[in-house]
Amino acid sequence: MATTVEFSTESGFRRADRARLLAQPLSVAVLVTAVLIWALTRENDATEAESLNWPTLLADTWQHLLITVGVAAIVVVVAVPLGIVLTRSWARPVAPVFLSIANIGQAAPALGVIVLFFLWTSWEGFWCAVLPIAFYSLLPVLRNTIVGIDAVDPALTDAGRGIGMSSAGVLFRVELPLAVPLILAGLRTSLVLAVGTATLAFFVNGGGLGELIDTGYKLNRIPVLVTGAVLAVGLALLVDWVGAVLEEVFGPRGLS
């Protein structure tokens, strides 16, 4: 009886997850569509009309999405290999150092990280926004890569070596596949952080939806402010949904 109850509970959780995967993008679509219809069909004054038009909205959203994709690419390229290296026995003594550095990046105020990078490099634009935001978003993927690999049962790695696998074979055929759920969960968190932090990119001329939010706030134009905020929230929820889909698709089937 206990097994049946446990199985039923697990099946219920799975059904709830699948229902959320369907409901989340539909909710985002309804919310964003309703706000856009309201913002674009109302009687806007000249100042509001400069921001609330299709070319501007699409350009700002596209810039925001590019920043998020750039951050995700850097985080994956840096954090996953670094996390793998730090799980090797010869590198474990320095793992706390790298985790502390990544933790500093996330503990510091995001705006402070962006502005300090701007003052240090004198850059502005896309890369001046992407690089510090990537540093800010690095920790979840780095930490989850380390935790995911460390959580693999030693009996499984020993069994791999026992059948003649090399160290690389054990890593890529045993450790990494089992660590994928945690790595993807970390990436999902990093992506949501990136979307939220990318609203600050306008401080260094990086573009994005932060420009709409800032314009609406400074000029006291509530429709512009609300539209920028809702588009940013919608994009964050959509990115979170993409992360959930990736976890569903690439997670080991035996752990589902």
C-alpha cells in the first residue's frame, strides 16, 4: 500500500509539473498581449508615443534577449568546465577560492558590479553589460556543477573504472549525465538572474527593456513604465519556462 501511495504522489507531482509547463507560457502570452493592446491602443501623448510603438518595443526586447543569451553562453562556457575541474582531486584545495570569488560577484549589488566594470574598462554598450552580468550570474551554475558531480554515488564511478573506463570516460558517461539535472537547475536560476539584471544595462548604454522602465519612471509616464516592467517580467517567466523544458528534455530518464 505504501508503494502505491508513493507512486501516486509522484505521478501527481509529474502531472502538476507538466500542467505548469503548459500554463506558464500561456499565462505570459495573455498578460503581455493584454498590456500591449492597452498600451498601443490608448491615446498616448507625444512623449509616450516615442516609446510605445512597435519598432521601439521590439528593438528593446531584442536587445534584452541578446544580453540574456550572451550571459548564458559565457556562464555555460566558463562555469561548467571550471566546476568540472574543481571536482578533480588535484584541484579540490582551490575550489573554495573560486566559489568565494563567484559568491562575491552575486553578493555585490548588480548595479555596483556593472558600474565598477564600466569605470575600470571605460567600455560601454553590449559587452560592458554582458560581462559583469555574467559574473553576477555565474555562481548557481558553478556551484551546482560541483555539487552535482560530487553527489554521484562513488560506487557508480568505481564500477565504471572497474569495466575499463578511463577517467574521461567516467566523467562524460557517468558523472556528467547524472549531474545534468542540478547543472540545468543552476542554469535556469542564472538565466532568470540575467533577465532581471539586464534591466540595468541602460546605465552603460547596453539597451534593453530597462530603457523603457527608466523613461517611464523619470518622465512619470505610467503606461511606458508598466509596459517595460511587464515585458521584462514576461521575458523572465518565459526564460524560466525554457529552463524547465530543458530540465525535462535533457534530464536522465531514470531520474524522472
